Amino acid sequence: MSSSARAGMPPSDRPYRASFLSWSHRLGLRTVAGVTTNFDKAQSQTGDQAPRTRRVRVPRAPVVGNAPLDMGHEEGVPGGIRLTKRYVERDGRPWFPVMGEYHFSRDLPERWETELRKMKAGGIGIVATYLLWIVHEEVRGEVRWDGHRDLRRFVETADRVGLKVLIRIGPWAHGETRNGGFPDWLQALPIAHRTNDPGYLELARGWYAAIEEQVRGLFHSEHDPAGPVIGVQVDNELYDQPDHLGRLRALAEEVGMRAPLWVATGWGGAELPKGALLPVYAGYSDGFWEESTTGWPHFGVMHFTFTTVRDDLSVGADLRDAPVSAGNEAALGADDPWPFATCELGGGMQVAYHRRPLVDPEDVSALALTKLGSGSAWQGYYLYHGATQVVGALSTTQESHATGYPNDLPVRDYDFFAPLGAEGGERAHFHRLRRQHLLLDAFGPTIATYPTVLPQGGDTVRWAVRGDGERGYLFVNNQQPALAALADVDGVRFEVEFSERTVTVPSAPFTLRSGVHAAWPLRQRLGGIPALTATAQPITRIDTPRGPVILFAATEGVGVELQLEGVTADTVRGAELRDEGDVLIAVPTSAPGLGAEVVVGDTTLVFLDPATADAVWKGEVDGRESVVVWRGSGWFDGGFRYVAQAHDGVLDVFPPLRGGGLTEVPGEGTVFTRYAVPGEDVSVPVPAPVFDIAALAPVRTGGSVGRLSAPDDDDFAALAPVEVPVDDALFDDAERLLLRLDWTGDAVRVYAGDRLIADQFWYGRDVEVDLAPYREEIRASGLWLRAFAWAPDSGVYVDPRVRPDASAPVLQVREASLTAVRSRSVR
């Protein structure tokens, strides 16, 4: 992801910073002495301004035609996938794809099914995955598809779970991989890599043919509309070789690959072959590829601002051999006659040795929602599931200074602080994003058809409307990373003019709190309500014997207010009413929660507080579509499988469970049935390891641009190891046994005996390692740590919120624990 090397080779000169004049001009930013200011007024807003109504007019949506791209099925093909100029269609209807990246070869195959089920439970419908050539053919002529390399098994597992698949076949992939994924033998050949050099194309043909053999018969086609592989990406971050990209697609088709969708990364002003590839875009809240002297990178603001600009010129700029620039009038994808599709919305951010960003969960969810409001018709995340770098027979496989790249990455750690961690943990943004994905699952086919309308002129509030002249959704974002946080804004109210009615929401001004990001329905048909406007975000719909139930998430700091059209007061229960003629204003009488029900005719609206909204799951339980409210980790496996917790909890379900195992207890509201979930002993503290010497890593620079280099194998070997005691009995009956270390230092490595199993460059978060795969080695040879201390004068970038304020080296493990992961399925 993040950066690219021309022709597969790291540049030898200094990196060029992308020219941001184009998008900063289009967003209304000021550029002073080459530095783009990040909406200075919005950031310094004190919240004492006079009330102001923001206005926008939403015209009728233009008639949408077919995208001018040579891909997709013919109209009328059962299950066919097609592209219009605005959205994707599946089986003749609008479809809003949600895609997450998970690298099968960087995880254990015995984990794939569970992790894919977690992804589906998180609202992912397509799993994207790299084919890393170096992992499969480290030795020339020995192409391997065994074990963790088994592509066919992975795709078939995804299909069984209910996910579609997009394969990213390279040949060059990046993914922070050694040589961008090229095997060393290929990298060393005297050919023009990533061009139409006949010698390179012949090798690419062989690689593609090997992939095709593995996925033969698994492509989604008119003959097999149930086939899981719906798309193929060729190469990655290749910006100036359109003829070569077109040739790669042709090569893939020549060896037998047939897919309805063909894509290529479009960021960085990439030139793509006309009509052959759909550009897919990126958006990150921070970047490890920036310099260690950079605070919050100035590219970040565009991803928290509603805009029709699709391209971020900064992605990949650090490895280019020429400046990236565009004129002030460049469209940067805004006028493209095909859907706005993304494949790399930052699910978190990786760390490099010299720069270690600290991305927060709310940064991830706000960025994703901002892209929705900016017109995205395809949400794709990188990474959605963290990974562990492969150690090959001949070398490690991470990007590093040793292989000529500007960044030194950990040998094993590629967790990315993704929504699903490398060890399978479900993080806060997994739940926050699920709330958005449930919205798209239930209402995305409508949202996808709406173009984006932006307010005119500068504004301290970031907002947009997607609509068609009659109805729409209002998107607002007041979240930005902590280093450039947005302040509260007082006196906010929106006025949206449709063709036949103007909606003012809410009816009275409110204070938009810092951190809020939400989507509100405007005149939407929901259940039996002809037109509903609300200051709450729809989550999902449940069909019940008594009528439809719609769940909503209340917006923090904003009272829930409904504007009902086409209904009468006598049909409404559970709300205080104010009749304003053709609109009925309703305010729920109960505070947000499972009991906050407003009934309108046969339709029940339930308004949840934000924490409960993040606990909503939807999937199949015992053959029935079910909604579960569970504040913990889980997934669907024919039932709902929850992960045991140390404290007692409750599980709310509709429809009620059929099986036994949990005790029904009194709940809230009339929709869900509540069950008690007893706590279990899952975590055991262990003595915190103590390092006798706070050794400092040697200060070295290296790579293509002279950045700080990580300590190497010899440096770690010189350190005295410290043992972590592990009671072997803890492995019994545990699906995973997680070691957690709350520590501060510079770099740590974890060993099972002499085998390196995990590492981390410290950046303010715990080390987390599943020890279960290494039980026998730990039993025989122990579990050991080697670590370097944080240097007070370190030139490494660590977020100021956690950077140690110390005058002496710091190396400390404050707390260590072992957690047995056990799950229970209910039906």
C-alpha cells in the first residue's frame, strides 16, 4: 500500500513530496510557504459564535448511464456485476460493496475460517488479498501453494463463509514486502521490471498462470454466478506505465482468468489504460512513510473533509523518482465517469522504525464516514485484518533499509492497528465500522445512487448531502486526529432544499461536539413512514411479526428529533409531539437505549446510545436472520459465537434463541429478549519481566534516504534475554493464549526458545502475541524477551501524547498477562 518503487527498484535519491496545490485549492485551504494549513479557523474555533443555519440545495440526480469501461457482465445476466457511472450493480440492482484486506499467506491457515467469519460479522462482503510472489516462489522454479500459501483453500473458505474475493495478483504488490513482493532472484535479473520488457512479461505470464491454476473454476461468471472471485487487481501503485498495466490485464486473461471487475490503484495521479481498469483510491489518516520530523502530515486534512476529489497525490510520493504535481484545475478523479471506489481506506497505520503514528479508532471511523459523504460507492479498507510478516527459508520478507527502501519495518509485526488485529482481536474501530457497514447493508443500495452535493463557500463545519432532489442523507464530520483536533461548534443547524420541500434539521440550533461524525436520513422512506428526517443514524432494519423495526444510533450531544411526513399524531406513541402542519416533530420520551422506542403506525423506531449502537450485530442464528446486541467480541458460525469475558454480561437477541445454555433475564424495551452471560476466568497476571540493563540501540541511518535504522539481529543477539514464565496448563482448552505486555522502550523481540515469533517498535500500545502455535517450543525452551530502551534524545517520531518525558533511558514492562481465549456458540 502506501508507497511505490519505479520498476520495482528503490530510488537512490531523496524522496519528493507530492504537490498538494491542486487538492488544497479545491478544498479551499491556504498554502503558505509550501505548507498547507489545516482549516485554521475550524481548529481554533472556540464555540462562542452566533447561531448559523448552513444551507445547500440538492438538485435532481442526473440520469445514470453505464461506465465507459470494458468489464462487467451483460445486462440481464443472473447475478451479474456491472458498473454504472455512479455505482456498482449486482443482479440488476444497486450494490454498495464493502471490502477488507486480509493477507492469507501472513496468517495460519487453521485461523482463516474464524477470521473470515469475524470479517463478515464486521460487515465485510469482499475480502481482498495480495499474492506475494516472494512467499510462493522464493527459489526460482519452486512455486509453492502449501500450508499458509494455499490460495485455493483460502478462496474456498471465504466462499463457504459467504464472502466474495478480490485477488491482487501483482506481479509487484508492495504491502511493505521485501522487493515489493518480488523474489530476490527476480529482483536481481537484468530486465526492466514493471515494463513491457519481453523478458519481464514472460516471467509475469508464468506467475499469472500459476495463480490461475489455483483459482480455476472459482471466478464469478455468467456460467457460475455463485463464483467467489469477482475481481482482479494488476500490479500496485504503478503511475506512469498505462500500456504495461493494460498488457498485464491481457496476460491474466490470456492464461484463463475471467472476472467481472478489473482494477488498478489510481492514486498519485496514476495513468491507467483507457477503458481497461477501474481506478481504486486510498485515504489514510497518517503515514509511517513521512519524515520523523513531521507531526500530523498535511495530506491528512483532505481525508476528514467532504470533497469530490478522489486522488491523494501523497500516497506513494516518498518512493518516486520525480515530483508529483497537478495544476490547480486538475479534477483528481472528481469528474470520473465511473464509481468512486476505494481499496485502501486506512484501517489503522503501520509503524516504521523512524516514524510510529498513533491512529485512534475514531480517526478510522470518521475517515470512512467522510468518504461515504464524499460519494464513495465502494468502501475498501487496508488493512482490515492485521498480519505477521513471513520468515522465508532464505530471508525475512519485510521492507527494510537492507533491501534499499527508505523505511525499516519490524521483522514480524504487520499488525497495522487494524480493526481486526494480527492475533484476531476485535478493536474499538471494528465495532464502530460495523455500525456503518450495517447502514450500508440495509440502506446502501439507496445511498449508492445518490450523488454528493457540497455546500458552497468556506465553513467551519464539515458537512455534505447525498441526495436525488427528493430525499437524501446528511453527513457531518467534526473529528480529526488528536494533533489537529476540531473544536466544538455552537449554533449549528442545516437547511437542505429539495425540489418540493426544504428541510431544516434540527428545528433548533445545537452544539456540534468535537469528535462527532454521523449520517442523518432526510425524508427517507423507512418502514411504513413515507418520509422521515432524524438527528440519528440508521443502523439496520428488522422485519418482525408486528411490523418493521428500525434501529438508530443517537448522535453524541444532539437530542434525538424526528420530522415525520405523511403521518398523523394519533399513530405515534413514545414521543412528545409538536404539529407544524405538514410536518410532525417528535422527540422520544425515553433516553437512548434499547427501551427508547417510538412507534409510528406499524413501524417501531429504536434509538440507541452510541455504545449500544456499536454493540449491534446482524447475521444468521439457527437459520434465521437475527440481530444481536453484545458488548464484546464475537462472530456468526450458524449461531452467534461470543468470546468469554471476565465479567458478567448480557446478550440481547431478536428473535429469541431456540437453544438452551443461557438464562433469560428481564431486559429493556419490547423488541429484544435478554440473556445473562456469566463471566469466566480468562486472564492470569504474570510477573512483569525486569531488564537489568536499559541498553540503547546503536544510532544508525540507512536505506535510500538516510532515515534512522532499526537495531538488527546482531544488536539483539548481544542483549541478555529475560524470561517470561508460562504455566503450560494455561494452554489447555484455550483457542488462543494471548501474552500482553504493557511496556515502554524502543524495540522488543519475543522468542520461543531461539525462534523469533513477534516484535514491536514501541509506539504507545501493548505487545500482543498468541502463544498457542508455539506451545511445544515454549515448553521445551521457554519464552524470552530482548529489548532496547527508549533514548531521551531519540530522533524517532512517537506521538507527543505518549512520548516519554524522561532524562534517562526508559525500558519498563509495567504489566504482563496471559489471556485464554474461549468462545461459546448460542442458537
